[in-house]
Amino acid sequence: MNDMTSDNRTSEELLAAALASARSDPSDQSEERWALVRTLHRRADRTIFQKAASWCLSNDVAERVLGADLLAQLGAGSDASRRLFAPQSEPFLSKLLRDPEDRVVMSALYALGHLDAGDPAEIAQSSTHTSPDVRHAVAYALGGRIDALSIQVLTALSNDPDDEVRDWATFGLGTLCELDTADVREALFARVSDCHSDVREEALLGLATRGDQRAVPHIISALKEGSPSHLILEAAEEMLKACPSEDELRHLATERRQ
């Protein structure tokens, strides 16, 4: 089912349909469920906020997950209403961080990440969770934050045993975060030889945007592989801004773009 951009149903009717779909989908990932959620997101409607908030307090797991997913981007249909309900939503979402169900905690974490909300100390409590999916959600929630604790947690997660967790944490440190400190650079440099290509490339781009010349030989090596990713080409471009005299890097980057 596609996004229902022209759905004429009332908010109450859409909420009922979303709940019915959520209750029939224990994976929380059906196309129908998310099409309804996205349709509701585009409405900056207090009725939706109130229902979603009440679901966050429900004894029903499906309702708590759906409530968090709705609060995550309610009002996303226009810049004027984006995050309109963020201050009111934060207490409900933060409470869900202590939920016994992993899927609820995950939805709350992703919602707080979308809203750029939540206390880093409360979010960080899930950073050592046994579920890699929850740890990934922590990396998402903290990505781009520059407080000391968030950087510390993202650094730890960039060394996580799970590839996807390392990838998002490295992206959070290297691209989403604009902080340029020795600690951030060292965390990124520690990943330039990672076993996962996406992690390596995110680390190299993060170093390149900070003008860290230790990335140069690694970017050159990646360019020589023949079919470099867009991340490597972007890293080469950023590195050349800081090191315009790197002739080999310039030659390879120009050659690979053609």
C-alpha cells in the first residue's frame, strides 16, 4: 500500500485503522501500518497527539509501540508544524525507555531521535542492551549530539560487535556530529580498518570533513579498488579541500568520477 496522501478519512478513522493494522502486525513493519502512520504524521492534529500519548500509557504493547511511532514525527507535513508536539511528547517517550518490551523501547528511542529530544543519560542506559536492535536505536537517538556523554556512548557503540550498530554510531560521530575534537577523531580513526566497508567509509568521510590527513592513504587505497562508493568519492572531495596539494588523491578522484 502506498502513502495515502489524499486520504479523506477523519483523524479518528485513520487512528482506528492504524491500531487495527498494528494489532495484526507483531513485527511492527507492515507496509499498511506504516502507510497509515505516515498519513497521520502529516497532520498537525492535537487529536492525534492526545490519542498517541494515551496509547503510550496503555497496557497493550501494540498500542505503546504505535503511540511512540506516531509521536516521532507528528506534524511532519510542513516545516511550520514539524516537531510541534515535541515538548509535550518527550515525557511520554522518556517513560517508555524503561518499558520491559524491547520493541517499545526501540520505538521510543527512534522517536526521541527524530525529535532531537530526551535526556542523554536516560537514553544511554540502553546502550549496553543485549539486543543489537535496541543499541542501534540508541545510536540513532544520540547521533549528532555534542554533549560529552553522547560522544562517549557513540564512541563505545562505534566499537560494537554488530555491524549495523557500528555503522550508525560511526555515521553519528562522523557526519551528524559537527564536533571536531581529538576524541572524535580518534574514535573515527579506530574504524578506518573496520571489517565492514560501510563503517570504514563513514569513518573516512568523518575524518576527511575534519581535514585529518591520516585518512589520505586510506582514501587513496579505496579509490584504487576501481568502483569506489559515493562515500569514498565524497571523502576524497572533502579531503582535497583541506589538502589541495595531494596530487595522487586528486588524480584518482577525478578519474573515478568520469
